[in-house]
Amino acid sequence: MSHEDDVMPAGEGTSRSTSMLEADLRMLASEAEGKLRERNYEIALRATLRPALNLGLLLLSLYVLLLLMGRAFGHGLFDYPLWLGLALGLGWPALLLVWRVSAALRQPIGRLQSLRALDEHLDLGERLQTAAEFLDCQRPAGSAIEVGFRQATLEDAAVAALAAKKRGLSLPSLPRSEVPPRLVWAFALLILLTFLLLPRIDATGTTIPIGDDGQGQAQADTEEDGTERDPLAMHQRPREDKEETPQVEAARLEPKRGSGSKEEPESSRQSKGSAGMGRPTESAGSSGASQSTGSPSNQAQTSKAGKASKKKQKKRKTKEEKKRKPNKARKEEESGSTVGKGAAGGSHRSPSASTWSSKDQVSSDEEEALEEEDEVDDETDEQEARGGVQPQLRDRRPPVNRDLSIGFGSGKNPDANGRGGPSEQKKSRGVASLVLGVPIPDHIKGHPNPGKTKITQEKVQPSAEDAPAIPAEARTPAKKAVGPMADPQMNPWMRELVRRYFLSLRSPVGKPGETRVPPSQPQIPKKD
Amino acid sequence: MPKKQAVDARKAAEEFRAVHDKIKAAVQEVIVGQEEVIEAVLAALFVGGHVLLEGVPGLGKTILVRSLGEAVEVAFSRIQFTPDMMPADIQGTSILVDADGGGHEVQFQQGPLVANLVLADEINRATPKTQSALLEAMQEKQISIGKRTIHLEEPYCVLATQNPVEQEGTYPLPEAQLDRFLFKVVVGYPKEEDYREILQRTTGNVESRASAVSHGKEILAMREIVRAVPVPEHAETYAIHLVMGTQPGSAFAPGIVEENVLLGSSPRGAQALILAAKVRALLAGRFAVTCEDIQDVAPDVLRHRVIINFQGQAEGFTPDDVVRELLDQVSVPVGV
């Protein structure tokens, strides 16, 4: 047996089994190729469907928006014909689908790729693909044993091909479509909306505004409870109020002031606030540190009642503006501040309450209408608002002049008591009288306990700010190069020292000296 | 005729599997567990490569190599490397001996490197000068001492061990020498069920020894069989892509390589992949290499050929991470 007889010419397939194997492989490859192409088509279709629907949705929304804008502005600048809308909404997505699917269908699928898919599906260990390569191989034959191995591979592949012909390639079904149903429904609803809006366009092609048919106006005017809700009417009301004279306004407010006085006893009814259940308003309205009694509060209250009209003249705000701030008032009520409220507007409230509403304050709608408009603008109002909270400023007189001057002083001090108090001169007796009159102040000049801070009140509306959420991200390796580094050809022990140092820093346990070892490696035992 | 060749090939493959299994069984008479390590060492023996075993002390690395030497019945030598060791200590040196009839003469005394199975224990303790003495022996299978050249008898296999714990007073192997090892196998702790067997075998009166089941010529014949296994084109391409993927700047290198690898594998890595995959294919009952075989041997083959740069070390990447990522990123090529 010569060596040439032993060597099988590669690729020619002289034996019948080899030719049969070739035919089987060709048939299997063509079948698998068809199924793979179908699979690619299905994958492309599913992958493109969602973006196509999104695109159609976007374009149709744009079209509908333009239609509505055309109606709102009442002219034909934004009128677009139906065919354009349908072309935008349906044509582009269809084009996108066709383009993607055709690209997937045109993608070449080779014979080896098809056989590989069969090998993977049937778990044949790449036998079919290897056999096809060996049959096509133009490499010169090697040793006898290598030729034998190739032939053995082909024989194994022939057996595998028979098994593959019986089972065939059945690709697993794709997972459910990722297109959410609501997207499809939204698309359908948008198309329906488009068709519903289209009849509003008359024969000339111009749009019909919403208010021209006479029905919209009536609907806007009628309300469920009779109160006016028409924004146009609301805009007209302030003009009417501005025309009122101060007298009319004062007369209009008179009943309310009277009602305010009638409501005085109401102030002593139980408060609504959660903090002061059952407490009268006067005590509930003041802070714990500066709680005022009833009589001073009433005094401040009556003294301030007369200034309500002036304040109303100062701040001419209409009822509508007050009503527009119900939420503002609610928030003020919930602030819980109880400093000097109720000064303006003839409020019956306890002067210990501030203009900021307290939870414990009893209030009615009329009071809120009167008092919410008041703002503490200047220092006078601020101090009046405090009322009897601070007994030091009760009499509103400056602190006593305690200067001890030489001589008899410029004038008589009404507060002088001759005992060295607030007097011009202390009457000394005994040895002290022998001391020359040297001005020795007996205390430090200044305001008695003014404190380090000055409390000012201002109405601040808390406003919420939107802060974007910071997405959590896993730490990834550095994307860029570290930069120019020194020559790493350092001593081995130094290199290892650096390596261990950095590894210890990265240790998940966080303990220094611990190095992270791969799972296959055992833990490093500690040195004694 | 082709059918006869196929029959002979099948017989050769069966013979290979039989020899492999009996040597493995003989070694497992002494070593408990560590099947992956034993298979890697046997694969290196059948391919003609060398193995670097890395593990903490007490895992049976030395006894594994000794048992293998006993099972294969080849000349076995053990070299315990120390920092004061010189190249002459392992290669051999000329010594002055008494000549017959009086006088003295210089005789060359071979070193422990001249053997079939060489256990280089704690190779990283030797100085680079001594380590380089192994380079020629491992690659060329010969030793050059002055004018003398000693050809080392096949099968020749160097099984080196190193300790990853103690790094003081050690000299890490240079990349050139690391590249000459076919595998770098990490020896781990035994499993819980193996501990009991280890204690029974090692703490009794009877000392376990491996029985001789093969010899050097049989190993050489197995090597011929392994090298005859054909490699299809797509498997070759896959091995090439994997090796090129370890090289920064290559078209097949993933991002982790570009950022964290200082030096990738040389073409020796591709050779090692193919040879090791051939052994794998034969043991699996196939007659040609597949991509799955290459994937199975890639970690042991590429682990010591990928050098991580400082940035990668700072980030905590290991060569195993790089190889794992490489296997995920590099796709199996499919012909048209």
C-alpha cells in the first residue's frame, strides 16, 4: 500500500460515503439557512416594530398638535391636509419597517454558519461544521494518523448528519414581543382622535375655532354651584374693584368689622389646631415663652381695630385676589408661628398671634379675607403686631437714662428717686459725700438685654425645587489612560509592595493588609 | 484504505485515553483530589510542555510531581531553589577527580537539570541568573556549558512551583521565562470530602507510593498521537483571535485589555492553546479540535502570559479577569 493510496485527496470525496456526506451537509445547510433567514426576519421585525410605532406616534401627535394650534389661533397657518398627516403618521414607520426587514433578509448566511447553528442546536460538538471544512480543505495531507483522524471526523459527521436530518433545525421561539400594549393602544387612539378632529374642518379647508359655535361660551359661564369660574370674568373683576372709592370700600368692610367684633367671643371658643385642643384662642395663639394674658391681648386688639380701615386703604386687594390665595392661607395656617399676629385689619385675633397663621388660631372665612392681605411691611407694623408679647416694649418708651454726669444734670428726670436709680445725681451721705463728684457709671450703658439677634418677620412662601435623581452607577474601570508613567522596571520587591498596597485598598473587607485573591486561590495565611 | 486509516486513528485515540487514565489513576493513589491539576500536568507531559504550579505550601505540589515521576518511570530530579544557588549548581560543573593511575582530571558532573522530569521547587527564590539557566533547557531541550552541549533526553518536562505568599527574598520570573511554560496552574485547597482521605493516607503507617504504569517511550508515542489531531480552520482562527485579543492595540482586544494590560501573549500562546486543545479533544472522544476545547484550556494557557499594568493592579484586575472577559467578548468565528 503506497503512501499515495493512503492519502485521501482533500475536497474530492472519492468515496461514496464522502459524497453522501457532502450531499447531506448541503441539504442540511440549505434547510438551516432558510430557517435562519426567517428568524432574522422575525428578529428584525420585532426589533423595528417598537421604534416604528414610536415614530408614528410622534408624527401623528405632531399632526394633531398642529391641528389644535390651527384651531386655537383661528387661521389656516397650521392646517394640514389629511393625506399629509396619514403619510407622516403611517408612511414613515412603514418605510422604516420595510427597510430594516429587507436588510435582514439580504444578510448573507453561509453554509458553515448554517451548519454551526445546527451543531449548536443539536449539540453535535461542531461535527458538521468541521466535516464541511475538512471536505473543503485544500491543505496538503499530513501524516497517516492525521489523515485517519480526518476520516474519523468525517465518519462521525456522517452519523451526526443522519441524526440532524431526522430532527431538523427547530429554532426556539423568540420571547414575547417587547412592544407594550399601551403603545399600540396609544397609536390607535391617536389615529382615532385625528379622524375625530378632522370633521371640524369645513369645506374651504379653514379650521373652526372652539368659541364660534356658541356652545362653548355657555358652557363656560354655567357652573355647578353658581360661582363664577370663567377666567375671562375673573380677569374683569379686578377692574371693577379698582373703581371703588375708599368710602365705598370702608362701608363695604364695615359689616365685616362689626362681624369681627361679634366674633370676639368666638375667639375664645375652642381652637381648631391640633396642638391646642380645647385651649382658648388667646393662649393658644401665643408662644410658650411669651404667653400673654387675656387683658393685654384685648387691649392691643381694641387699639388696633381702628387702624383696620387705614390698612385696608393702604392695601387695596380685592376679594378675588384673596380668594385666589386660599392655598396660601392654608399654608400660613399650618406654619404654626404664633408671634404677634392679628394686628392689621381689625382682627379680633389675639395680638399675640402673628400674621402667619397658627394652627391654634380660631379663624373664620371673613377674618381670613381681612387678615390675609395684611403684611408686616415696616417696623411699626411689626412692633404693633407683637402687641403685648414683649413686656419690655409694652410702654414703648426708651430705656431709662442712667448717665451719671457731674453736677446736677440738665434737667429733672421724672424717674429720679434719689437713690442712685434713674436719677441725675445720687444723694450721698457720710464719707461718700466727701468724694468729689467723679462720674462713675454704675452700669454699662446700653439697652437692657436687647439680645444678639433681632427678630424680623417676613412672609416667605416655601417653594419646592425639583432635584434630579442621581442614578446609581456601578463603578467601571477607567476609560482613559492614566497618563505618562514612570518606567515600571523597578525592583521586583518594590513592584510587589505597590501591588499589595493597592490590592489591600481594594479589598472588599476593607482591612489593611488583606489582599483580594481569586476564588480559585486559597486565603493567604497570616504570618506569626 | 481511508477506512483503515480511520480505524487506526480510532485505535490510537483509544490507546491515548487508556494511557492517560492509567497514569492518572496511579497518581491518584497518592494525591487526593486536585483532578484539574493532575490533568493539566498530564496534558503538559503529553504535549511536551512545562507547567508552573502556584500555590501555598502544603498542598501537595512536590508530591504530585514525584508521584508522576514514579508512575511514568522516568528519571526524576528535584531542585530546591535558594537565593544563593548558581547556574552551575543546576546545570552541572566540572570537578577535579582522581584519575586512574594517579593524577587528577577534570570531569563534568551533570546537574539535577539533566533528567526527564524536573521539579523546580520554589523557582522564584532563585536569582534571575539561575533562572535563566532553565531557559535553554526548557525551550531547546539542551544545556550549553562552555563548549559542552548536553542534549536532554525526551520526554523532558519541567514542573516548577512557586509560593504566592512569601514575596520577600524572591525574584518573580521574567516574562521571557514565563512564556516558556505551557500552563500556569493554580493549586487550591482540597475540598472538604478530600481532607479525610488525605489524613488517612498520610498519617498512618503505610506510605502511599505511585505504581509505575508507563514509561518514557510510551509518553513519546502519545505525543505523536496528540500532534496528529487535526485542527479545523475556524478553531485555528478562534485561537488566533484569542491570543491577539490579549495584545493591547489589537483589533480583537476588548476594552479591559486596552486599559489594564501591559503585555499580552506571544504566538507561543496560540501554540499552547492548540496543543492543549488537542489533548482535550482526544480525551473527550473527538478527533478534531473544537472551539469549546480552546475555551476550556484558555485560562491555564493565558493566565501567565498576560501582564497587568499598574492601572489594572490599582483597579484590582487579575489576569484571570482579563481572560474571562476575553472569552466573553471574542466571538467564535463562523465561515461563510
